[in-house]
Amino acid sequence: MLSSDFSNLASEAHRMTNYGADWLHMDIMDGHFVPNLTIGAPIIESLRKHTKAYLDCHLMVTNPLDYVEPLGKAGASGFTFHIETSKDNWKELVERISIQGMRPGVALKPETPIEEVYALVEAENPVEMVLVMTVEPGFGGQKFMPEMMDKVRILRKKYPSLDIEVDGGLGPSTIDTAASAGANCIVAGSSVFGAPEPAQVISLLRNSVEKAQQTH
């Protein structure tokens, strides 16, 4: 939703779900972990009144623990934090996210080794999704980094049933690369919002993933 018209967020949410989007990906940035500053719990709370969609919140913030309770109360569905900020307290973080009724996920930046998330997937209270950033987090409209697909392939082989999300530069020209590597949750911003027919793009992305999953 970073690529949406923020002054009409409710109608943009309706538009995307009507076009076939399953989730609405909400980029929460604090101006510290990444240079940009976007939305927080008050916006999620306002949007929740207008949509029943799964609100997939990606926390690009330095102190994710501070956001767990506010986002839980606001009605967030998923809470994905960055491993780079949470190496010391991820167990507590995952537990608190679950207590708030949200689905825990972990994200990693392009330069972060994939091995850093294994412990979180294999924990007693595991994360339920891994988000592999295919651009540097912080800004929309960046170019897809195909070399990140090695991380996706390794994860898919190691954890066949894990939800693996990819975010950054995804669109009709890059979706097959991501889908064939094993990604099953696709974040697309400018490629959908900038398209003359967004519904066609969403359908194309979904079809690529579904086709790839039949061969995995």
C-alpha cells in the first residue's frame, strides 16, 4: 500500500481487494531503521474500520517491541519484524505478537545472511513467515535483486511448508523468478498501482505462484 494514494486509503484498500488481492501489505517505517517515515498504529486502526482484509504489517523500525501492543489493538493481522533489530529479544517479540492475536513473521535485509532466521523458524514458538527483501528496505519503486532468490531457494528446500514472502521490485517481469525459487507470498506496489489494469497484474502474479507451487 506504500504505492497507494494515502489520502484515500480506505477506497484504495477496497479497490485492491476487489481486484483480487488477498492481503494488504502495510509498510511501517520509523525514519530511523530506514530513512523514510510512513504510517503507524492510528492509520491501521482507521483502515481496519473499512476493511476485513488481512493487514500484513512490515515493521521497518528500530524498536519493534514498542509497536506490538498498539498494532494488536489497532487490528493488524500480521506483524513482521526485522531480525537486524531483534537478535537479542526475538523470543519475547514472537510471544508478544502471538498474545496480541497477530501472526509473527521475520524479515531480513539483502545483506543479512539467511542463516540468521533459521533459529526463529525452528523455535518452540516459531515465526510463521519469512520475508526476504529483494530491495533495500525504505523506499518503493526499486529494482528487483535476483541474487536474493538463492535465499528463497534455500528456505523452501529446508522448510517446505513455510510461508516465504518477497518484497521489492516484484511485477510481471520478475514474478516467475520469485515463484520458481519458492516464494508464495508476493508483495507488489508500483507494478500493481501503476498498471492500467491492476486486476490483471494481481491475477498474473497469483497464477505464476500457483503454477510454480504445483511443481515444487
